[in-house]
Amino acid sequence: MQPGLISHSSTLEDVCSGELARMAAAFLEPAEFGHGDFILMADLTEQAFLENLKLRFSKGRIYTNIGEAVVSVNPYKQLSIYSEETVEEYRGRAMFERPPHLISLADSA
């Protein structure tokens, strides 16, 4: 492949780095799910923080990143988000290549 070209097998890490990767990852989830990473929020108030968590929780998104940390809201019910298939989706990927998940944090450790 020629330098500078992106193939279908390229990852975000191959194409981007640092802040650009974070911004690109924000588009992995539709806007209806709120911000997947609090670093990308324009309004960094406590109210905006809590409203984003509430929105994400209402849409079934219990994990939200703050940079390389993960915030989790306890759903108080069983979720099928810890399958072997889910683990494989996150394995070996940069933390910001997939939507926020505790597995991404564990894999990057």
C-alpha cells in the first residue's frame, strides 16, 4: 500500500493518533447516545456531566470514557455485554476504536 492511503483494514490507530483518534471515535456512536467521552464535551459543568450520563444510561450505554478512565452507571440488572464475542471485538484495539466499555480499559492495561 502506498504511504498516506487508507485501506479497509486500517485501524484508527493506523490513521490517527492522540486527540484526533479521540475525536474520530466520538463518531462511532450516533449523537442520540450522547458523548462517549467527556473530554469531547463543550460544556464541562457538573449538570452537563450528569445529563450526559443520564442520556447514555437511558439508551442502554452504561459506560462513558473520561480520556483513559471509564465511568460506569450500575444498571441493577443482567446485561449481555460481557460475552466472548464482545471481548474479541475489543481485544488488541486502541481504547478509542470502539464505544466505551470496561473491556477496552482492561485490554489496554
